[in-house]
Amino acid sequence: MTPVLKRMSAVAIGAATAAGVLAPAQLAAAEPAASAPHAPAAATQAQTMGVRIDLGSAVVGITDKIYSIAVNAIERSQNRSGYVKSLTEGAFYDAGQTYNVMVVKADHPYSHDLDNIVYDGTVHASGYPTFRVLVFDSGVFTNEGDGGYINWAFKGWFDRSGMTVDFRKP
């Protein structure tokens, strides 16, 4: 395990245990998403209250924010488009407003060529489909399916042409 993964695991487990959120039985090793080539060889997975987030990077703060948004959405029975927008905004602001963010329904048809992915995780919340959250420097993302906030949302520095978004560094 790399020093970054050890630190990430220690922070995530320590914070969750101290908060009484996770029991040790709820933590397990998981393989990163096959479409996440920049994810470490091993990832950490946390699950509670019907929310599971697969961690694929050392950006623990973003994971904490995403988890909080998912739990709040479940508690408020928020509509799906509001949930997707909240995930996008939460990841953008928790990443320090210095990266681009893409949130897309995980089984939605899309393609991308993104550079320097610093966060690649999936969010599974009761009552909502699974969404993939990507935080990155730049690149191109093409939505090959239906648009709208129920399937995708993005924030950052970009030019959009139809269903293709060309992101640039801030």
C-alpha cells in the first residue's frame, strides 16, 4: 500500500470511526472502476445509511462532502436533478474551486479523455441511481445519451458544443 493510500485510509477510517458513522465491518477493499485508469490499485469503500462511496483517490475531503450530500438528499427525499446538482457543487467547492467536475449516471452512455483525474468515485444512495463523480484538470467529455440534470451535471472551465464538453484548466 502506498503512503498516500495508507494516509487516506487512516484519515477516512479514523474520522468515520470517531464520528460513530462506520463500524469496522462496513469497510472493505474494492477494485477501482474499470473505466478509472487513474485510480490506485486498491480503493477503499465505505457504506452506511444506504449510501456507499467507492474511493479511488487521495482526495478524502471530496468524499466526505459527497457522503454528506447523499445522506442529506435521502433524508429530504430530494429530487434527482437537485441531487445531481448538489453532488456537482459539493465536489467543486470541496476541491477548492481549482478543478473541473463531472457527475454522470454511471450506466449512462458516455466517453471521455480527461487529464489528471484527482478524484474518481461512484456514489450509491438509496432511491437514486449510481452516479460517477470525476474531478480533474482538463479534457473532453461526451454524453452519448440523454441530457438533463437527471443524468449529468458539470462545473468548471469549459466550452460546450451540444453534448460534448471541452474542459480546460482554470
